[in-house]
Amino acid sequence: MAIKTEAIGKEWPTTTYEVGKEKIGEYARVIGLENAVHFDREAAKAAGYRDVVAPPMFCVVFSAPALGPAMFDPEVGMNFAAMVHGGQEFVWGEPACSGDEITTGAKCLEIFEKDGKGFYVFETVSENQDGAEVVRGTWTNIVRGL
């Protein structure tokens, strides 16, 4: 089975996520963080943040909804029954804080075959309401048995 490459360079509609104080706290508790900057506004502001600050990997919460339509696009043609997670890389910018509206766009960077496997590489770029980049993610999925 040949992989499709027509989607390379394609971009999908953006998604917007409003970051909430309670959601940040829930996420921080689940991953075992105790730093008050993730729960208390005064502590966060005293530490130099605009408001309660999200842990760095909270970026998956607001980035993933933009990535979903890209991965499921028929033009991309991924076989989900044979897909495995290949990796993620993030470059963080402005911290995500409670009250931010984060807009994320997704783009297909690469689709290629190597060693009988398909590699599907996507990029997401997330910006806050002020246009500051919050995080840039590179997401790699591998489809076995082409």
C-alpha cells in the first residue's frame, strides 16, 4: 500500500480553548504538582505570572483538538489500526495562564515512508489572545506494515 502525500503542507481550521483556573488545578493535581502557582492567583502573580499558570504539558489539552481533524483527514490517509505514537516535541513561549484564549492551528509537515513504515509529521502552533506564541508542537505518528 502506497502512502498518500497530497496533504503535505495542508492546514486545517484553528481551534480555540479558554484556559480555566480550575482545569489548570485539576491537571496539576493529577500529575502530582504542588506548586501554588498552579492553584493560587496571588502566588502566581508574586512569581511573575499574569494569573494561575498551566504546567508546560497542559499544552496537549489545547493543542490536541486542532490536531484531531488533521490526523483523521482522508487526504492524509493514516491507517489507525496500525498507528503508533512516534514522538512529540514542544517549544514553549509565553506561559498559558488562567483566562487566556489559546488559538491553535495544525499543519502537515511531512509524510514519508521509511523501512516499510509510514511517518506522518504534523505541527501545531498555539497563540494566546495577544498573538504571543504559547507553544509550537511537532507530532510524529508511525503507521506499521505499509
